[in-house]
Amino acid sequence: MDYNELLKKYKLSGNEREHRKNLIDSLIRKISAVINDMSLNASPVLVGSSARGTSLKKSDIDIFIQFSSEYDKKQLESYGLDIGFKVIGDGVAKYAEHPYVSGFVDNIKVDIVPCYRMKIGERTRSSVDRTPLHTEFLNSVMNDEERDQAIILKLFLKRIGVYGSELRTEGFSGYVSELCIYYHKTFENFLRFVRESRGQLVIGPKFSEFDSPIILMDPVDSKRNAASAVSKKSLSILRIASSLYLENPEPDFIDLENVSNIEREILDRKTYLLLLELKRPDLIDDILYPQIELMKRNLASFAKREDFTLMNTFSSANEKTIQVLLELQTGSLPGVKIHVGPPADNPNAVKFYEKYKSDPLVLRGPYVKNNRIYVELKRDETDFKIILKSQLKNINFGHNLNFLKEKIRIYTSREKVLSSMVYHDFISVQEPPDLSSRKNLEKK
């Protein structure tokens, strides 16, 4: 398959590479000058796809500042931010394992990240310390043709929504994508390998037992699974998409401009829909999204405890808003609840009987059915929305989202729910996207 047109479209042109190189050289010089002025034992190094020749148009520039181990963590973080802000005056501090500075220079996003200087085999003091070693390794083993194949794989992974190791995506990082090409040489070879695999996917040598969907030894740290961030869902999407693509391999199917969401006709599902909406806090995705997932899990558990049958939970978030959708079979329960007691041969059966024999909320019982004791109780409230509002303070949404509970908005009107961002995403979701027909690739 000839992917040259696709590469021309998404790979940096000669002029773009020259502009980017000049910008990177300028940033490195500025960082070095600031380090010298501060008399620090540190040095800047270009990392990521820009350093490895696998960047797409509009890719970020990542520059790490490698500090000597003589500095403690607080010093590294403080100096790292000072340097970053002196180089990117209007940058902003972002927070991952270490705070770092992010901003735009000549309309290109630049991240300046502190780390510790290390060699292969040395113990890391933070997870980002290996990153410069990743760049050194891949630059030493990959040729230009393999770099192009890595770009094609990245486009494909973006196309099917599994590119990026962030917790929002739980997919393939750029480094892992390039290691896949390092081991399988071409994009299509890798897809064939994935298509023919079963169960846990082992890329390269199987070096240890990991309870992960994919095992891929990090060449610079033989005890680390480089693909640990990839979820079972992302691997499953890749498996199905690989089979679909290999049945009809055409570059147009990888072209990001051909992506379109399938617009489903909004039909009445005859279910109960409830929308929770809250303002997004100023958090990076890797901190925010685990809390959204926790919120969804705990809402689901709450619904189950209250005897409601939950069909789906779904969430969407943009720069301003978080929305969570709950779909239940019904939003109202009967006025009676069957409460199951212990088996008759359990000593607690008598205690259960004594507790409920004169309870004013008992509508029927206690009685025995088969080998257990039962009682039927009156429900004080039967409407899910009212029950949820009364118990909202007791449901854990995560450290940062808990502070927003008082301002949370809850909607059940079909007009509001059906026109929401989250419902549109929920009803239109298709993973993997349709790679077998051009009909779904007509709109941008």
C-alpha cells in the first residue's frame, strides 16, 4: 500500500521542519542561558516525537530539563517552574507528577518539564526521568522508513480513538506506537499481528507476568511494562479495527479529515434519563477523568442499592462543563419493597422476626418462603430524582468534584436531556468507527 499522499498531508514538510528546528534551537538556547544565570547543574534536552522524527503537523514540542540528583524534589519543581516561565512568559503551570510550564510559541504548543538526569539501569526518582532515554533508544534503532510507518500507525490509532496514554483515553502513547513499529517494522505487519493475536497481547519479548491487556517491555527499563496504560477496551477496539482495515486497506480510511460521527436518529428508548451537570474545575485530564469515573461508579452503586435497574452511565466533558447521563429502566418504584432476611437456620432469623413483627412500615410479613424469612416494607419515596437529591451529599464524587455538589444541576426533562452534549455523544458512540464503508466518511 502506498501511503505517500497521506504522509505528505500529515508529515512536516521541509519548510515546516526547518521552522520547527529553528524554534527548538532558540528555546534550547534560552533555557541554557537561564540555567547558566541561575548557576544550576541542569541541561535541556528535546524529547518526544519532535526529537524522534515522528511528529505530525501541529504536534507539541517537549523539552525536558534534566537536573542533577543533588537537588531534592521541591528544588527541582521550583527551579523547573522558574525556568519555564522565564522562557515562556505567558505560559501556565500544569500539574502532573511534577508541575511544568506549558504555553504557545509561534502558535506551537511547548511544554517545559523538569526531570532527573539518569542512565539506563539507574533507579528513577520520577516516572518522567526515563523519557530522554526513550528518545535516545529509538533514535539509535529506527530508520527513516520506520519513522514514516510510525506516523501512519499514529494516524490510524488517532482515527479509531485509542491514541494517547492519558487516563481519558487509556490508549497507545507515541513511544509505545513507535516500539510497535520497532518490533514489527511496518504498520500493516503490526495490524496483522494484532488481528491474529488472542487474549493478552505480547509485543516483543515476554519478560515478566503482568495483569495487563498488553505486555511490552520498556527497552530502557526491563522491569517496566511500557504499555501498562492501554486498557482492555482500547485493545479490543484496535483488534476489531485492524481486521476491518485489513479487509479493505485504503489510506483514505486513516485520513483524520474523513472522520465523522454517526448521527443516530433520536428515538424514544422508553427509558428514564437523568442528566447531572456541573462546572468543570481547573484540572488536567489525568486528575479529572478518574474522578468522573468514580462519580459514575458510585452513582451506579447508589441506584442499585435503591433498587433501581441501571442500564447505562455515560459522561462527556469539555473545557467548561461535565455532564453525566444515567439511563434507568424506570425512574419510579412501587410503594412496597421486599426485604430479604436470613435463612431460617441462621440465629439472626429470630432477631429479624422480632425487629419487624411490629414495625409500622411493614405492609406484609414477616413470612417464610422456601428457607428464608421475608418482610415487605413501605417506601417513603419512590421517585429516583428525589431520592438522589436527598442522598447526594453521601455519594463520593472524588476529592475535587465533591466541592461542586452544591452547585450541581439535575435534569430529567426529555427536551433538556435529549439536546445535551452527553446524550449526543452517548447515542452516536461507535467504537471502532466504521472502516468498512465510505458512506460514513463523507463529512468532516
